[in-house]
Amino acid sequence: MTKRTYICGLDAAIAVMGGKWKGLILFSLGEEGLLRFGELRRAVPGISERMLILQLRELEASGLVHREVHHQVPPKVEYSLTEFGSSLNTALAPLGEWGEEHMERIEAIP
Amino acid sequence: MTKRTYICGLDAAIAVMGGKWKGLILFSLGEEGLLRFGELRRAVPGISERMLILQLRELEASGLVHREVHHQVPPKVEYSLTEFGSSLNTALAPLGEWGEEHMERIEAIP
DNA sequence: ACTCCTACTGACAAAAGTGTGGGTACCGAA
DNA sequence: TTCGGTACCCACACTTTTGTCAGTAGGAGT
């Protein structure tokens, strides 16, 4: 009877990792472990600086990603998955495998 | 000529089930098996008729959903998952469980 | 003094996604 | 004759998302 804002777990999950980029960012961080901004940018081909920053801010606010600033010049900021983010990444893995498996068919769609 | 290839499986998967509704539609069809338009509409609270139609058309074009028209009056159209859609639904399950498990935390985010 | 480097920030605009309110078709029941 | 019921379609407007381009800070190297 708890008043839920989301209609099911999938709905909630999509709300936090939805959009075109968040899944890929999580995936990259899951693979590499610790990445600085520029590295992350290269790890997610096609994303603009602005988009990466916006998405990272949201992921940080959601508690999925940890941001560590090293006070240096030039600046150095490192991103990594939190426990929470890591658990989401694990849940995302089968979806990635599915996409990998059916890549050709998916590419043939548009 | 937009010859785009996806950068990884997750990218491809997100391309076909991305957006706010497709995951939920697939999920509902996975649960219920066979639903007519009006039933599906009720199964996905908050979606508008227009959105449901648009999303169903895309899912159909992607080969994830099967559409069967019964020539009757009043009209009767039934939707169901294809094998392909069913496999995606399976891959989506862990994500749904993750969301279910962390529902409270997710709801506390905005 | 000048430029390079990195991680940002902000203004603006285009594109994509979404909602609203209307309409269509058909048949049978009232 | 009018109405109810179902599954749509269309035009328009609005909102959210995404992209583009410029600019900032401050120490280090030349």
C-alpha cells in the first residue's frame, strides 16, 4: 500500500539510468574502474563534453558515481562507480550481452 | 546515409528499448502474454494513447512485438512478444529486480 | 608576456520526445 | 436516428533532451 511513484522496478531503474548516455558511462566505469574526465570522454565515443558533464552530475546525485577532485594544475578529476553504481552495472550486464548477441539484427532495423 | 554502428552491446540494446515507455510495454507483455490495445493501455499507467501507439509501432518495426488484427466490429487488436522480444525481456529482468530492490533509495533521489 | 593544459560553465538553438484535442471507421443496440 | 464501443490517425503546441560554440581558472613551460 506504499504510495509508489514508480509503477515497477524496471520503471525506477530506467529513471536513473535512462537516456542515451548514462548506461554507457556506467559501463565504461565498470570496465576501467577509475577514469578521469578526459579518459571517460574518449571511452564514450560521440558524447560531447557538455553531455558528459551533465550526465556525470546526475549520476553523482543519484549516488551511482563517485567524483574525486585532485587539487592540481592542470585539474585532475577522477570518476568511479560507487557500490550502488556497481550493483546497477551488474544488473545491466545481461542487457549488454543481449545487445552484443543480436547486434546485427539490431543494426538492420532503422 | 547514416551508417552508424553501435559502440557496444549495451548501446545497441538501449537503442531498441530506450525511452520512457518501451521497457514497461515489454515488461507488461511479458507478464500478461497477450493483450489488446485497451488492456495494454491500462497495464501501463500514465501513458497516452498516442504514445502507446507510437511505441508499439516502433517495437513492431524492431521485431520485438507481434501485432494481430481481428477483423471485427468493434475492432480487436492483440499484442504479444515475439521470440526476439521475449529474449530482450529476459535480459531486462535483472534490471527490474535491481529497481525493485533499491526502490526506496531511487525514490529518494530527485 | 604568452600559450598550453584540463575540467569545467554558460548562452543559445536545434532536435527529439510528449501531450492535447480533435476526427475516422464500422456495426449493433436503443 | 443517434449512440456506444474500439483502435486508431492527424495537426498542433509544448517540454525535455541534446548539440554547438564560446569562455574561465591558474600553474607550468617557452
